[in-house]
Amino acid sequence: MKKIWKLKELRSQESSDDIDIKTFTKQMRSLKTNVQLPDLILKLLYFRGIRDYQKVLKFFRPSKEKLYDPLLMKDCGKAAERIVEAIDNKEQIMILGDYDVDGTCGVSMFYLFLKDNFGLEPEFYIPDRIEEGYGISIKSVNYAHEKKIKLIVAIDCGITASDKVEYAKSVGIDFIICDHHQPPEDIPDAYAVMDPLRTDDDYPFKYLCGTGVAFKLAQQVAVLKGDPEMPNSLLDLVAIATASDIVPLADENRILVKEGFELINKNDPKNNKPRLALRVLIESSGLKVGNLTTSNMVFTLAPRINAVGRLGDAKRAVELLICNDNEKIKEFAFILNDENQNRREIDKSITDDVYELFDEVIKKEKQRSIIIHNKSWHPGVVGIVAARLVEKYNVPSIVLTTVNGVGKGSARSINTFNIYEALKKCSDQLIQFGGHFHAAGLEIELDKIEEFKTAFNKIAENITDEELIPEIEVDAEVTLEELSEKVIKILTFFEPFGPENMAPVFITRDLQIVGNVRFAKADTHIFKLRENESKKVFEAIFFNSPKFKYDEKKDPEGTGKIKPGNFCDICYSVDRSFWNGQEYTKLRIRDMKIF
């Protein structure tokens, strides 16, 4: 698919954009008097909104001490006092969470916080994806009532569950909600509702994940109990949830992930660093402790934790994360890997079917959205399939299946189309929905699907042809000579990467492909690039690039292919890899033009 390389540019003051040359020059001059950084690095920081000395310090030295006071979040003080009351009175507490990584890590984190610090053995509850669906269910409340539980802490869910919370109150159960999803106009009448997106909440950072919100609660409980350091040993689980939930990795999230990854990458088995469950999961995934990145987390570990919730009982993910028994952990890790393999096979089967169906439709009819329903598809993979459709066709995509006679599905979107707002406009056809700009979940009566398709497609017709062409946002055009050892070293301190702090993307032109070209698994090219002026050579890796494969028999000339001797322009990021304890630099190609 053709892609646009969109270079971030400074503007003249007459332009309407928010970055002008005069302000840039003034602020860079001021910064250079305080920090000894190359101009390229200063420019990258500027584009990230880091434009004064204090912000530079906070960016390069994120630390726990710079986390916000949890009491700044609405209802946190009230919630913490209720938890302390339950601890002091030895009340039985139930922790309830969603079945994804954020939910299961949040439940595990808060369970261990209560168990390790106060000797409690809380109940935990993860709803069944098929039988109960997302979030708080009547079944979960009844379970708590049968166990004589008087307090439920809901993590990564609950903000739309007014009826379930009301039912819980009627049977004498208090609810503390730790959520981060968009609240409705009328929030639940719970004992406490912690959600930084509440309209009446002035918390300085709005984009914590559910586990992050629960961590703020744990922080305040620890303060009330006289030991503010208590929850810090659990930042590894907070980091996994934050990195995996694709929330902005800026501000407080950057601190949480940075601190958490330091725990995960601390290779000290004698002191249980990282915790045993994570060590086994990391090693069974084919990774090594010590050099894990957010990319490893999102694409390798998170899918394994997610898989058990997609295809079966997500409680197994919690049981793994809270376990200290080496043999049991190995069993759980084997199950997670096995379930992930099953998930991949189901995902591929469904995706291949959908590709076959839509390849021609998208091309011929220039369709601006995809809505597809099949009653036999597994509900645990519809979100992944929707994401694959967006990746391939760059149109908003909704994939539905049937669960207990009702259509249930996931929606994913492109950068220029707010899927949540689109569903809101179609709410008359839906039983319920919820989500964000780029992703949402929905339920619909089966006989309403066609009506919904018509309404949604009409909204999607407003997407322009230009918006259907995927863009790669580029930070700077550079020569390979500018990528000095110093610059590359400083780039490592930009990590952790994620939304609002993506790995810097560069363009370099007129490079020559040299040496041998390897075509590895997953349609991956590995090759070397040389800059003729400087003679500098870098190894490059280009995933999912079969269209660039050179076939000497079919096309001896190899025009437009990754063939030694050809010249190219590349769009890429600088990547680190590790082998036998050594660190290597590679150019991770995003797109290339060969001539």
C-alpha cells in the first residue's frame, strides 16, 4: 500500500501550525546554554513538546519522586480510607478486573499489594468473555454476595456499570471503581469512582491505564499506613499494563513504565528480580531478561497474557502473575504459550477469509469502512482481526460474532476517524458500546446489523481520499553521517517508546544496497545500506516486505527490488538488538523507495 512520508516542519509565523521557526530558534538557543545535546536531538525534543530545561530533565530522568500526589485524583482519598478500614477490620475484599492485560495485571498488582503488605487473601474475579462479557456483571456481584464480601475494587472497568453498582448496594456491597475509560454523563453511584477522565476531576494527567489508576489508590493506602514505598515493588506489573494498553507514554506513564522496566530488566534471581512469574514467561517466550523493551512487551509478552482471556479463563493469567511456585509457574507459562499459538491460528484463519472477501471490494468500490459478521467466529480474536483489517486496508473496521444470540464485536480505526464518536451517532442501533478514538467494543441485536451497517457506512463516507492513504510521520531528514555514536546513544534514552513518544522516524536518501541480502521468515529482508558520501554502512531490517523481494529468474534487472547495487530512499527508525551479550544498531525500515 502506498504511504505518505509526512515530514514535521517548522513554519513561518504567518502559518497556522503550532511550531514556528522564530520560537524554535529562540527556545533552542536558550536550551543549548543549559544542555550539551546535538542539534538533531534538540529538534526531536522540541517536536515532543519538551522545550525548556526542566522538561528535558524530567524526560531524561523520569523517577518515582516525580509521580503526582494520588490525592489529586477525585475520590482517591475516600477510596483509600475505605480500603484501610477493610484492612483494619479484616474484611474480605474482592478485586474484579477486565480479561485483558490491563485488567489481569491490575488485579494481580492490587492482590499482591494487599497480600504482601497486610497479609490479606483477597478474592479475585475475572469475568468470562463469552458468558458475562466486559466488566462488572450481575454474576460477579452474586458471587461476591455468596462469599459475604462487603467491598469490591473494580479495575479497568465499571465506569458504565451503574445498574450493577446499584444492585451491589442493594445487597450491602460497596464498590470502588478504578477505571480510565470515557465516563457517561451519569457515573455510577459507587462508594468511590476513580477515573481521571471524570469531568469534575482536575488530576494533572488524564491517560493512565486502569492498573495505573489502581496504583494511585495503592499509593494513597500506603501513605495512610505510614510506608509510601510499599507499592513500588509492583511497578513491573504497572509497566506491563501501561505499555500493553497503548496509552500515551508521556508524563506520568513514562515514569511508571521506565521504573517498572528497570525492575523487569534487573537480572538478579537471588533477590527475585524480575519476579519469578515474569522471568519464566519472558524466557518461555524466547526473550532474555535484561534487555526487554516496550516493543517486546506489546508484541511478544502481552499477547500471551491476553490469549488465555481471549480463548478461555483469564483467571489463569492472574494465577500465573501472583504465583511463587516454580513448577506451577512453568505449567501456567506453557498454557499461556499454547493458548497464544491457538489464538494465532484462529486469528490467521479468520483474517485470511476476510482478506479474500474484501480484497476486491475495497479496490473496486473504494469502500470507506468494513463491517463484517460471522456467527462462528471466536469472540476472543475479533479485535485482533479488526486491527489487521485496518492495517491492510486503512479503513475503520468492525468485526462481529454471535454470543448467546447477540452480536458482539470490536471496532478499530484509522488516525483521522473517531470510532467512538461514530458509534455514538449509531447508538440507536446498538445495545451498548464503549471505547476510545481508535478502538471500541459493541453489542447489537442481530436483526439490527444491516441497519447499523447502513448508518455507519454513511458516516464513514465523510472520510476523504487523502485520509485513506496511510501516513508515516517523520521527525527529520538526515544523512547517515549525522547518526553518530553519540546521537544513537542518546536516542536510547528516549525509551520507553509508545504513543506520544514513538521511536523517532527519519528519512535518508540516495543510499546503496550492498553485500548479501537475506530473506528471512515472516517475509523479512535483512541487508546493508551504504551512504556514498560518507561511506558509512548500516545493517537494515525490513519486516513484512515480500513485494520488494528480488527474484533473479523472473526479473533479472530487479528494478524496485531489494537487490545489491540498487539505490533507495528509506523511511526508518534506529533500533537496538542484542546477541550474545552484545548490543547492535540496526535501521528498522518503515518504507522504502527503490530506484
